[in-house]
Amino acid sequence: MQSDGFVVEEGTAFYGRTFEEYCRLFDIGATDLLGRRVLDCPGGPGSFTAVTSQIADDAVAVDPVYGPPVAELEVHCEATIDEVVEQIEAKRSFFDWSFYGDVATRERYARAAARRFLADYDRHPDRYVEAALPELPFEDDAFDLTCSANFLFLYDDRFDRSFHVAAARELTRVTADELRIAGLQTLDAEPSQYVEPVAQSLEDAGCTTERREVEYRFQPGPTELLVVTDLDDFGA
């Protein structure tokens, strides 16, 4: 359900990124994934889990859209990409093109991510879990690293403070070492009103939070990451 500011008629857009985009978005590299159990939530039709599964000890993606046959998801992916690209064209001047260069390149990334996702989803359906925040079907500390992009904070006009806090705490519950939440702006490219309440809630529960600027650019304004560590103290 990643969208970078685009929404399809039914709700949040089922739109994904490549492994390269994830590395820039989350300020991580392949060495950061070695020997770790990694969760992508929500995963959307991105290729991060497919590639990470070849590097990490384990890689799992969660999204409420998972579950249907691959052919059905392929139709959904194609339709969403077509619609998002059309919206990008119409709002081209709104975005920062320092990373992608142009709309066609952005589209190529999205289609490459979807192809890799669909192939892996077909071959390894166990990596793709149908579930939704704020309740995940995993044990405490099931993963070493969790990445969550462009869902929390992006839609703060639809999900209230209590949802954001509950979702962030759930991501923390299932993560043993480090949680990274990317995209701290709303659909209107304004700082989300829920970043501070979420950070405060996690700090009150014993975690350490840090807001870190990253190189990835697309929406206007600063691109920041919320990094949550000291998760072993969560709830202590």
C-alpha cells in the first residue's frame, strides 16, 4: 500500500519499489541485511523481500492485499501503475526528480519491482503474509529489522493518532533490534502531526528514536526516516 502521495479510487495504492529504491529510502545496504530476519510491512508489490531473501536469514512481507492468485494481483499491479503514472504526469512539477530524472524512469522502476514481486509471490507464497496493522500474526521479536514505508504518517487524514501509535507499537513488538519507518510526511507533503506522538509513545515504552535525513527524494521537502532502537527495553 505504498503510494508516494497517490491514491487509487479504492483506497491506498498498491504500488511498490525496487530493492535499490528501498536501500536509499531506508538508508540501508546489503551488508545491513546479512544474517538478519527482515520484515517489510506493508510490503505492497515491491521487490525488496524477493531480493532480501537471498541475503538475509529470512525475509517476509505483510500486506492486506496479499492472498489472491498471482494472475489477479498482476492485473491489480498493472492497473495501479497505469493510474499512478497518469497522475505523476499531471502533477510532474510537484515532485523532486533528482533521483528518477523523469516520469518514464519512475515508471520503469515500478514495473521492474512489480515483475520481481509477482515472480517471487508465485514461487514463494509463504514469504507474503496477508495481514494488516495494527495487528500482525507474529510472535514477539520475530524479526531483527523491520522496514515500514509510506503508510504510517502518509495517511494521517484517514488514520487517527490512536491507530498510528498502536501500529508503531505493534511493529516494535515483533522486532528485536531495529525498526525503520520511512516517509514522515502526509499526502500533501506536510509534516505529519503524528510523528511526535508516535516517537514519544515508543520512548515512553523504553525505546530510543532518531529522525534521520536520507538521500532519497521524490516528494518536495525533507525526506526523513524514523529509526527506533533499544527495542529490547520495549514495555519493560
